Amino acid sequence: MSIVGSTTEELLGQLASGDVSCVELTSAYLDQIAARDPEVQAFLRYDRDDALRQAERIDAKRQSGQPLGKLAGLPVAVKDNMCTKGQPTTCASRMLEDFVPPYDAHVVTRLKEADAVLMGRANLDEFAMGSSTENSAFQVTRNPHNAEFAPGGSSGGSAAAVGAGMTPLALGSDTGGSIRQPASFCGVVGMKPTYGRVSRYGLVAFASSLDQIGPLAGDVTGTARLLEVIAGHDARDSTCVDLPVPEYTQSLNEPLSGLTIGIAAEHFAEGLDPEVESTVRSALDVYTSLGATVKEISLPHSRYAVATYYVVAPCEASSNLARYDGVHYGFRAESFENMIDMYATTRGEGFGDEVKRRIMVGTYALSAGYYDAYYLKALKVRRLIREDFDRAFADVDVIASPVTPTPAFKIGSLVDDPLAMYLQDLYTLSANLAGIPGISIPAGTSSGGLPIGLQLLAPAFEEERLLRAARMFEQESE
Amino acid sequence: MHHTIVIGLETHVQLLTKSKLFCGCVNRFNPENPNTQTCPVCLGLPGSLPVMNREAFLLSVKTGLALNCDISQFTKWDRKQYYYPDLPKAYQISQYDLPFSHDGFLEAEVEGQGVKRVGIIRAHLEEDAGKNMHDETGGGRDSHVDLNRCGTPLLEIVTEPDLRSAAEAKAYLDELKLLLNYLGVSDCNMQEGSLRCDANINLHIHGDDGSKIATPIVEVKNLNSFRGVEQAIDYEANRQLEIYEETGRKLGDPGVHKETRGWDANRSVTFGQRSKEEASDYRYLPDPDLVPITLTADEIDEIRQALCEFPADRRRRFSEAFELSAYDVSVIVNQGAEFANYFETVAAECGDGKQAANWCTQDVQRELNERSVAIGEFPIGAVALGTLLAKVVANEITTKSAREVFAELLESEAIEPTAALAQIDQIIEERGLAIVSDTGELEGVVETVLAGNQKIADDFRSGKQGAIGPLIGQVMREVKGADAKVVRQMLIEKIGK
Ligand SMILES: [Zn+2]
């Protein structure tokens, strides 16, 4: 059996039985990176020697009979907005090109404790702002299924790396769909956990009340395994919830009996690509054949989700990114007149267009006299959106929908149309506004040969239900 | 025409917590070692997140209660956004529209005027900024920033514009400082910047026809001594009156904004600062990294129950319990909680408040001043002093003897309380200071002395009252610890016979 292309469970089995060493396994993925990444460009940085050293350590640990972590020997790519001690964490921005954090993000600590091999740093839209990974200051990542097409974003590097078989697992972050949309475009599984399920400590903030780190993998089981490792309480993040973490992999293969799936008319409205719609409807047929009931629900405020999101997220972003001023760390402009000019020039040169656009929108919306009309209003609508879900989940167990209105689009086709780009998140960003978990699983392929995903949403902290529901579909389509 | 000065004070108080407000860094004044008390959180590094220090919040709620404020059951954190090199996140975590406490008051005794009640609009908690070591000439290139102070907890207490003179402002600040001392909330060390003050000042001009005109409000920033507050108020009152008489400009006129001025302590003048118009929009935003704090009425009550006695209550209690004058009580209570506790123990031990007050405010205070130490470092413990004074009260030793013992105890420096008691007895024994109550022994000595000094006895009989002095001295030289009063009485009786 070849290593690249195997599932995480198969790989763990081979490692445990001694059929393959961690060094052999890591080498195979490094070879795959060497073969595929010049085209895909998913990795901003990877260090072959460093990865092999980690692998050697894990092999040694196994040979000496020491207990091993849940990911023992599995490579994981990390989106380049999660701090890793002593290694650059750039957020794909010139602003942080040379920034080396003195500490590990909570999730990075968890990966190390679980004996994962940190493979390298995945590309992203600058500061996670975008839906195509074209906003990276350093390189454009390509869709592994067709290099002319975008991998989605902002976790495009993570999704493309998994999709191209360059790593079995990756971490992404999802603020409005940034894990689920690229997972869908690249034909992999990606999950945004409940807000508060995974510590954000060490995740460079974009929009603090929406950001959540999540797993990407080739299959649902790998996704569940990675979530098991990163989820759980961390006292360093006040918004991280202290609830026990179920062993998702244990219950995963038990089908949910009497499953009721909600579908909202709002998710099948104008602008939805017919191939995407038919893929989602076929998936629903699969569930029906497994004994599930499909029920119509209504999410009346979901039509305000894009508007709400594009007030809340830029407002928080304008505040979170204000610290990049050239004073204490990061990029500083070469020449400037005085202190104020240093701020302006540094930020003008250090940020890309999309980041500047959002900072300006957020700054404007928070200005005196506009706060009530924009930010406060957006918070009120956000509550209505959450209440829509509360009502819906009183009747159904999960909600099924498309992940995106279309399959992957061509690179360059939306860069001059920010609004069209924002509409990419139409079906995904409600989950961030409501704080609920969502998953994207491969459900079909377009006539153009591009993957199409299915999105499932569940109530807060029902990741176990979400993963089991996803696994039911996956098992049936295997 | 006459005018009233109208003053509101905003006081920033650094809280005495072990660690900073949102991270684990130590909270200590340490300008000699810049940037040594920092971590990713207070440096505002990418990815770092704040976590609230509960100790700081608890101290703040205590202060709010002591200021008679309503404590909010729901309070949240907001980001106050502005760019400055000493603010690495480019926002300060503060409280904007829902402070943890509001609508209170503090009563302060104003000299020659009685008690003044000063309204408190709000008290809220926020993080302090770092400190810039300035040199803007190089466009910021030659400036340095020390972030040791960055993120330390700061309590901002805002009064109503209730103060009407520099003396009232001083009285309010003195009482506030004392209250914070009793609460153990802050050391209020103004040299180290743990208490800083901004004053909002304007005038109400009263015309003879009963009209009233308000002059534009001026905020004088960063007053770092109480003396500075007083001087700035008086200086502003004169300056504003002159300007009003010149220009007639008043509050509410078109183009009149609140003016911000600095205080030059060397020249004792206020000076105009760059207009704040540009910087005045702080774009407040509820901090999404921190969860709101909720307190139940029971929890607030629990904190209230655990509060210490406030200075005003203690003054009242001391004057009743120990029958002291208002002056004595103030002298004791205003020295701070430790000193008042010391006094109370001494008074309880010796059973005589007046005696304890005299010793504490005179003998003890004099030594403290000479040694420049606080009562906590005073070598004679309260129980020891109380025990010593109890002997005076019980007529076992004289006040003069007690001073001798006191002086010797001072020499021996900090001694164990039980050892101190033994030492007191030992000194009295060694020096024979115990008052001789055995009149038999005294009687013999008195008779001997009288027999040898018949001339003096005659002089006394013939009306020379002063003649008896040397006789008393002679008896007391013979019998150490004899009570002069008793000796005098015995001498008079015997001469009269
Ligand atoms: Zn710190």
C-alpha cells in the first residue's frame, strides 16, 4: 500500500505495526511536496531536515516503548497564522515577514504533545482575509485538481496541501468559511468547530469573535482525530469553553438513528450553481436512503448574514490589526517624516489592498456617530441570526446546505470584484456569526472535474453529532 | 460680580496586585530595568490574548463599595483605540459605557468648613500604558519605550463637578488616599506614579443681577502631587477670570471646546497642549477577547461583608470608645490603617485611650519621624507599649519611669513580643522603677529626711510652698520608684504634725 493517499487510520496502523517508520512516512510526504508543490504552492515554508528530525525522535520514542500521542508520526501542515516558537509566522503579509514569535500557539503545543510531525507552514490570504488565497503577499496557491483554479481561502494552503496528498492533516482557521470553502474546492474534509471549542491562544487574530481554528483531512475520521487533539479548555483564552472533549473517533462509525436533517429555502436561492444544487440534493437522497428525514426549515435572517459579517469582521479587524504600526516588531517603512507619518507609511506599505480595504471599512464603521448605525445594528442582527438557528435546531438535528454557490473559480476571475468574492461566504459565514460548528465534506464533482462539497451544521458543541452525520454519508459514498 | 470655582477630579490609582491586569507579569515599579516585566500578552504580540486578573477586579469592587457606589451586576471590557508608542496593541483595554461601579460619594472634612460630600460619577478599571522616554526630534528614531508598566491595573475614579476650591480638592484627595490605604488597594505613591490626577476646572461668574455664566472647561492633565492640584486650581481660576474679563468667552459659545492643558510644576503654571480634536475619537469597541463579568447581588454582598472599617467610621468609633477629641482622633486615623491599628491595640492593652493617644501621637510619632520609618517597622510592638502604659495607668510605675523603659526598649530594636514583655519587667526590676507602695519603708525614709532638714520644714510651715521640692527629690533618690505624689503627700502630713 502506498503511503501518500492512505487515510490517517491506515497510516497509524502501519506505524503501529512497524510496517513503516515515521521517517519513511515523513519522507514519502516530503517527496510528494517536492513533486507537487512547485505547481500547487501550498507551502510558504517547509524544512525537510527539520521534519525528518522530528520523525526520528518519534521513531526513537516508539522503539524505546514510551507512550505516544494520538497523532504519533502523522504529518500536519499548519496555516501560517498560528504562532510557532522560533519560526516565522507571517500571516502571508509583508507586515510580519520577519516576525518570529517567542511562543507556541495552544494548538501547536497540542500537536507537539500528540507527537505530530510539523510539516511546514501553509499559505493563506493575508491575515486570513479572502476566499482564494490570492491575497497572500508571497505566492498564489493553485487548486490541486486544476492549477488554473483557485483553492479557495483563506486556508487555501492547508486545503490544497491535503488535497494534493502533501500531508494527511492540516490546521486551518475559519472566520467566515475559511476552512469549509477551501475544503470544498479542494475535495477534502474541513471543519469549523464551535466558537470556544478550540483555544485561539497564538492564532493571529483577524476577527476575534468569529475566528476559530479547525482541522482539515482527507476523510472524516482524520478530521475527528485532529479535532480530538486540539479541542479543549485553555485558561489563556477567556472565550475558550471548559467542557469535556468527547473521543470523537470512538463513536464516529455509529450511524445516527432517526436523524432529522433541515434544509432552508434560503440556501437554495438565486445564484446557486445547478451542479452544486443537484449535488447537495443527491446527498440528501443518500441520507434519506439511510433512514434520515429531511425537513424544511427557515432561516429568515440569513439574507442579512453577508452584510452583518462585513460590518462585524472589519470592525474587529481594524482594531486587531492596529498594533502593526512599525514600533515594536514587524515591518517598518524605510523613510518617514515623523511619528504619525511612520505609522501611516508603515501601514500603507506593509498591508495589501484587501487588508487595507477591511481596515478602512472597520475604522469608518466604528467612528463617532456611526457606531450605532453599523456595529451596534450588526450585533443586533447577529443575535437574530443566532436565534434563527436556535429555533431551527429545536426541530432538526443538523442542517444541510451547499458550502459555496459555485465550484472553484478561476484564479484571477474575482480579484477585481470584492463583492463577488464576499458572496463566496454566503452559506458559510452564518455559522461563524452564530458560533455553531460546521463541516464540509466532498459530495461530488462538477462536469469540469472540480470537487463540490456538502455543508452540515449542528448546534453549539455538537461536533460529535456533526462528525457522525458526516461519516454516515462518507461511508455510503465509499 | 463674584465667581465660584467649579472642579471635577479624575484620579488614576494603580492597584497593589501581585500581577498585571491581563497577564501573569509581576506588577512592580521597576524603572531601572526597562522591559524586563513583560510577556507576549502585555507586549501585544500577534496571537496573544488577555485574561482578567480576578484579584484586581475584586480590589476594584471593594473600592467602589467604599465609595458608596452602585456595583453593576453586568460589566464589560472595551477597547479605547489610539496610536502611541507606549501602547503596543494600539488600544487600551478599559471600560466605556458599562463601568463596574457608578453613582457614589465620598465625604471629606474640609478645614474650617466641615464635612463636604463629593459625588462620584463612576469608577472603572483599565490597563495602564507603558512609558515613553521622549525625544520626538528624531521623528521617533531616538525615543525609547519601557513597557514594564504596560498592562498594570489602574482604577479611574471620576467625581462630579462638586468641588469649589483648592482646599476642597485637597481634602477630597487626602480622604481618598486614606481610604485606599485602609482598603489595602494602593500605596498611592505619587513619586512612582501610582496616583495621578486630572482636574476639570471652570468658573461660574455670578452677576449682581443674579445671572450666572460658565467659562469654558479646561482639563489640566497629569498632576502628580496634591500640591500641584491645589496650585493648578488657583492658577486656572485666576487665568480663566482674566480671559473672561478680556474676551467674554463662555461655555457653549460657538467654537468653544474643552481645552487640555499641562502643568509645569517648576514654574507653577498651566500651559496649552496640542488640541485633542483629532485624537478625540477613540472608536470604542467591546473587547471580543474578554467575556463580560457578571456578579450576583449575593456576591456583591459577600464582598461588602468582608470590607474593612473605613476611616470615617473609625474616627467615629475611636472618639466614642476612647473619649478622644476630634483632633486626636483625626491625627491617629489619618496616619493610615496600620497606625490606627497600632493605637487601638495600645489603648486596649492599657485601658486608657487618652494615655495611648498621647504616647502614640507624641513619643511614638517623634521616633517614627526621626527614623523615617512606618509604624510597621517600629521596634516596640503595640502589645509591649500597651503593657508598659498599663503599668502607668495602674500606678505601678511613673510616667517618667515609663519613658525610661521606652527609651531602653528602643535601643534593643525589633524584639519578639513575648521577649519584649519580659524585658519590660526586667528593666523595671533592674532600675528599681516599681512604685514603692509599702508606705512603711517610705515612712522611715521620709522621717529620716525630715529629721535632717528641719530648717526646710520650718520654711514650709511658714508658707514657702516651694521649699518642699528638694525634700521630695531626696526621698526619691533614696527610694527608686517612689511615687512623687505620694512622697509629697507624706511629707506635708508629717510636717503638719
Ligand atoms: Zn505580561
